[in-house]
Amino acid sequence: MARYADHYRLQAEEYERQAARARLPELRASLLRIAASHARLAQLAAGREAPRQWLFDVTDGTKPPADEQEDATSIGGTEKGLMKGGLIEGSLAQARRHVTAAERMVAKQGALVARLSEDPRYAVLAAEAREVLGTLKQTLALSRDHLEIELSK
């Protein structure tokens, strides 16, 4: 496991160096998130961090309330929610994550549509982006419906 820990630690350092050189703030933020993920993987491989904490840091950068942590990591008496494939995410946590992801995608696509609509040269691309935005809004609505169902259980 030490070999993996060293590998992940070196990768985290490399991504941090790349982020320091990046000019675009979006790229810098993305590289720093990747570096943080690798740093967490290095801690896991070295046995210094509990896997349960790691799951929610990676998905949306926040930790759920204590009652949801139990929901997200334990299913049907499995030992600490760990199974062969790794951690088990609870259906409520998953539904919330899907809504958050869909909201982010709708916001990004909306910004893209706005930028493309400003220039008549991109009329065709703007129309296609609007179609994608409509699909993403429908996906968001379905995600919210699913979250309501999970909350009512």
C-alpha cells in the first residue's frame, strides 16, 4: 500500500505545480480539486484517513449531517457500509448529489447559451446549446422529483 500512497502523493504534488502555472481560474480550480483527490487517495492508501469521510469530500466538497452519514455508508447490516466494490452511497445522498450536479450543469449551459447568443456568427451553435439546455432542465426536474420521492420514504 505504501507504493500506492507514494504514487498518489507524487501525483497530487504534480497537479499542484500545474495549478500554480495555470492562467485560467477554472483550470486552476479543476487542477486543485484533482490534487486534493489524489492527496486523499494517498491518505487512504497509507491508512491515515477513514474511507467514509473521503466519499463526501470527493462528490460535492461538503460533508453530510451525521444522520445522513449513517444512511450513506450502511446498508442492510454490512460492516461499516463497506463492500467489495468500495463505499455504498445511500439513495437519499445520491438523489441530492444528482440534483446538485444537474443544477450545476444547467447553470453552465445557461451561461454558454448566453455567450453564444450574443454573437450572430454562432446562431447555429446557440440553437443547439438551447436544445441541450432544455434536456438538462428536464433532467433537473426528474432529479428533483426523485429527491422528493426519496425524502418522502
